[in-house]
Amino acid sequence: MARAVSTRRTAVFTIAAWIIALVIFFPILYTIITSFKSETEAIQGFNLIPSGTVESYVAVQSQSNYFKPFMNSVILSVGSTILALLIAVPSAWSMAFSPTNKTKDILMWMLSTKMMPAVAVLVPIYLLFRDFGLLDSRIGLTAMLTMINLPIVIWMLYTYFREIPGEILEAARMDGASLWGEIIYVLTPMAVPGIASTMLLNIILAWNEAFWTIRLTTTDAAPLTAFIASFSSPQGLFWAKLSAASTLAIAPILIMGWFSQKQLVRGLTFGAVK
């Protein structure tokens, strides 16, 4: 009886998980379907049967150079992730293994910055970028993406580092390991799953960031999020072309997420089971 109840419960949870996954994935699927429609078909209403035309992709390629914003997205995402890890790893190490009475307050303060509406600081940041000549530059946007995602990166690494026994680091110190040797040769290898999942999550967040990339760039440093926004015009939204541009923009990150899902799940559950 207990086995039958457990089997039914597993089946219910499996069906529920599939339903939730399909609901979440459906907007992406419909965007891909719409990208293979003509503009006339795209505005006619809900229809899951595409005509199979690629005229929207041809129009997108002829109107804009996809390769340049794609490379900008790669450079900005990878660059901001590397910079964030260089700052976050020693910061999380310090708070995890040398905490003070203010450590939790600092963590909460960092997390609270993510709750602030970005538009509230748009004007001062825009003026700072203008005065320092960082508008429409990869350096400026890399720094911006690093700053907005750094609280999450530090929080995740702090959580992973807390799961590592402090006695191992103490033993490394007794063997003569320096501070940076302790971090690089002892702590980092032990936290590879957590660091890898944090890196993947930061790349996804940086890749999908639209608010700052659209407002701080025009052409030279514009990533794929700005590439998508360029297909809206005063004349209206061209849904088929917009869907084609969106598909081209999300395809690389979807493929990366698909092939790295095991590593991401492994890192997110790092330390959950002893």
C-alpha cells in the first residue's frame, strides 16, 4: 500500500513538473514559431502552425549585423563574470571563514541593493558614464554588469563556502599556505561545483540584462538585448521580425543552458547532501 501511494505521488509530481515546465517554455516556443511567420500571419492572432517562411530572418540580417551584438554579448557576459568572480571569491571567503558581528548586516545590505528600482539611479549613473566617457563602451558596460550582479554572486559563493569545513583551511595554514595560496589551491578546487554554477548564472543574468544595456549603449557596445529593441519603431512592432531577432538572441544562451544544466543543478545543490 505504501509503495502504491509513493508511486502515485511520484506520478503526480512528475506530471505537475512537466506542466509547469511546458507553461514556462511556451512563450519561448511561441516566439520561435512566430519568427517563421510573415508579418501578416503574425498579427492575425494565436496560431501554432507557422508558414515556414524565413523572410523575417533575412530581413533581420539585412537590417542589422547580428555578429557584432553577439560578440558584444559574449564579451560583456564573460568579462563581467570573470571580474565579479575575482571580487566575490575573496569577499565570500572572508565573510564565510572570518565573520564579524556585521557580516550578516553587510550581506543583507548587499542583497537589498537588488531590491532598488534601477530607474531610481538611472540619471546619476548616466551622468557619471557621460562625464567619464564610458557611454557606449564595453569597459563601462562590463563594470556596470559586474556591479549589478555582484551581490548575488557573493551571496551564492558565501553559501557554498559555508559548507566547506574550516578545519581543512586551518590545516593548510599550518602547512605554511599563504592567504592567496589558501584561496587558490585549497578553497577554489573544493568549491568548483558552486563556483561553476555561480559563473553560469552570472553569464545568463548578464546576457539577459536589458535595462542598462539599452540605456548606456547605442551602436559600438550594444549587445543582443539592444539588438532586439532596435526592431521596435514609431510605426509599431513588427512581430515576426521582433520574434526572429529574439530567437537569434536567446538561442546561444538556451543552448549553453541545455548543455550545462547538469553542472548548474549540481552546483545549486552543492553541500545539500552530506
